[in-house]
Amino acid sequence: MTYLLPIILAIIAAFVVGTTVGIFFNKKIVDKKLTKAHMSAQDILEDAKRQAQTSAKEAILEAREKSNHYRSNIEKEIKQRRIEVQRQENRLIQREDSLDRKDDAFDKREDSLNKREDSLNKREEKLNLNQKKLEQKQQQADMLVKQRQAELEHISTLSQEEAQELIINETKQELADERAKMVKDSYNLARKESSENAKNLVIEAIQQSAADIVSETTVSVVNLPNDDMKGRIIGREGRNIRTFETLTGIDLVIDDTPEAVVLSGFDPIRREVAKMALESLIKDGRIHPARIEEMVEKSRRELDEKIQEIGEETVFDLGIHSMSPEMIMMIGKLKFKIYHGRNVLSHSIEVAKLAGVLAAELGEDVVLAKRAGLLHEIGRSADNDNEGSHIDLGVDLAKKFKESPVVIDSIASDNEDSEPKFIVSELVNIANKIAIARPGAKSKSLESFVHRLESLETISDSFDEVKKSYAIQAGREIRVIVKPEKVSDTQAVVLARDIKNKIEEDMEYPGHIKVTIIREVRSIEYAK
């Protein structure tokens, strides 16, 4: 036991020392590993910091690029908006100038009307006085005829009817010169006194005809760069022209007119499509059936866009807002509608402006009056396939696009049998009548025009003294060639007045008709 105790103690001490040494060396190893790990962590942190800084710089540069791009876009948009605002300001200034000019024109027109009224009153008084003098002369002539008839019945063996006819013929021949002188003197007096009135009437006519006048037409002319283009338009065996007419529904007339062809058709929209397509083909130079079909389809699309732009511009110029795009499209179509020789869109704009002026004077809604005036003939923009009158079609369109009852009533009141229910409707009706009544606003059809010219010549040819008559200047003048052996120079004045009276009694016509008498005497001899 005595020997075991030191051994145990030595073992325990060795164990303690070994454990202590092991712990010490183990700690050093762990410290080295911790130091190495700490250094690796620092390197990783530094790399991460460097990468983060690089990413941050790249992000900042990208953000700056995006900011500069966005700023550039904003500046461009602001510049465009400034340009658009400047355009709108210029248009407003132009409209203001136009309104000022129209106000001045209305003032001048009012003064002219007052002067015209005074001059017409004076002229009427003088004409009445001249009429009384003529009646007195006629009574004196009748008395002379009766006295002479009584004397002849006493001294002649002729019957009463024969004596009466003889006296009338002789008296008529004697009084012809006197009557002609009286008519000529009255005409010269009226002409002298109406010199000032004529100037006022000319000014008034110019003012009333200030609006555009569109003539009724069914043809359009397309200019060509040269006559060789006609052969290319016709094509081999006429295939190009047949394709063109089939696709457009318009007749293409190629005649001897130099460097021009004519498009003939009753539908203005189809005629415009054909004109645009033909001009594009001429400009392109490639004319064959496939290209023709392509250009016709392209022209239809372009015309639709053009119609929409016309409607939008019209609505904007009149200051009308909140209108459906479909209705604006219908308004644009009125540009290509012709009725009684007038462009329906121009007429509708004129009615809208007149209705707006009338509404402003009466304290009514100006914008609503313009809207009703613009849409009062919107039914004419409907396709020809739709059944019903333009009034019924217009009412249906207004209801479909939810127009106000005032607008619907204004469209329905275009019918003379319908009474307006609103004041604005009555104003639109009045404005429509004013627009139609001005000179040149409405013309008759070609058939009635030709019939009027034929009637004018027939009336002149009905007189025995007339040899031949010709209506010229679109019916504004009739030239009458008389038989010189039956009419003297003084009697020609009376004949002109008789023809004028006959025309006034038997015909209805716009404006004035000038009657010109031509008396020509020819003496012909042949030397042998």
C-alpha cells in the first residue's frame, strides 16, 4: 500500500500535467484556427464591401441614365404641348379676327339695308306717278279712238266691226312711236335715279353671297403629267380601266382633252375614292389590276380618316363638345353630299352659325343652338340603302347617339308639317330658311334648268315680230332677233317691254333676265 500510493499520485499528477499540456496545445491550435478563420472572414467582408460599392456605383449610373432619359422625354412632351398650345392660341386669335370682321360686315349690311329701303320707297313713289301718267295717256287715246269710230260710222258704209278693226290698226300704228318714246323716257329716268341704288344693291349682293357656293356636279377632273399616261391607264385590251371601274363604281372617261381624264358618277364619296386612287396610281407609275385594287382599298381607308378629321375639325371650330365619334363621322360625310346644288356640310355650318347668333341675341343656349343647326340635316349622311326620308333618318340617328330632345325636335322640324316645340328649334328653322334664301345657296336640277331655257325661248318666239331667239348666259339673258320689215327701231323698245311682261307672267326664275332686241337690215345686190 505504501508503494501504491506514490504511484497513484504520480499517475494522477501525470494525468493532470498531460491534461493541462493537452489543453494548452489544443487551445493554441484552436487559437490558430480562429485567427485563420477571422482573417478569412475579414477578406470575405472586404470583397463583399468592394462588390457592394461596385454594384452601388453601377446602380447609381443606371439610375442617372434613366433619369436623364425620362427628363429628355418629359422635355420633349412639354415642348410638343407648348407647340400645340401655341397653335390653339393662333387659331383662337384667327377666329376672333374673323368674328370682328363679320361684326363689321353685319353693321355695313344693316346700313345698306336701311339705304336700300329708303331708295326703294322713293323709287316706288316715282313709278306710281309714272303709272298714273301712262293711265291718263291711255284714257286720252281711248277717247280719241271712240270719237273717230263714231265719225267713221256716220260717213262710211263699213260695218261697225270692220270700222273698229280699221281704226284700231291705224291708231295703234300712230301711237306706237309715242308709246315707245314714253317707255324710253321712263326707262332713262328710272335708270338715272337708280344709279345710287344700283351701287347699294351690288354691295348687298356681294355681302349675301359671301358664303361658298357649290355647284351641282357629277364629274371630277384628274390632271395627267402627259398624254402617254392615258394608254397606261387603259391598259392592254382595256383591262386596267375595266378593273378600275369595277372596283370604284365610277366611269372613267378618256377623250381628246389634253393631259386630263374625267371621273363621272353620282356618288361623291365613290368619286372621291376613285380620284384619290387614280392620283396615287399616276404618281406611283405602276398601273396594273393588282396595284389598282391595292390603291383603291388604301384610298378608302384614307378617305375614312379624312372624313373623321373633317368632322372633328368642324365640331372643334363650332365649339361643340361631348359628341360621339360615330356622329362626328356622319358629320364628316356631309362634306361629300350635294343637295340642290349646295354642299350639305357647308350649309349645315352656315345654319349652325346663324342659329348661334340668333340664340345669343335672345339669351338662349348658343352651344345647343349651334349643335342643333349642325345636325338638322344629319340624315342626309346616311347610306342610300337606308329607307325613309332624311328627316326620319336624322331623328333615328339623334336618338341612337342620345342627343338632347331639343336637337331631335330641330331635326324633325325641318318638315314643314311639323311645328317646333322649343325656341332653339324655331331659331334653327329660321336660320335654315335664311341660309337657303340667299343667292346661290340653292339651285335646281339640270332637267329643270334646261326646261327653263327652252321655255324662255318659246315665249320669245311666240311673238309674230320675232324671227329667232337665243337664251344665253345660263338663262340670265335672252337675245331676240326680230323681222326688220315688221318692227321699227322705236317699236323695238315696246317689243322688249312686251316680252319682259310675258316672261314675268308665265315663268318663275331666280334673279333677273335681260331682254335684248336685235334689229338688222341687210341690202344685197350682185354686180354682173
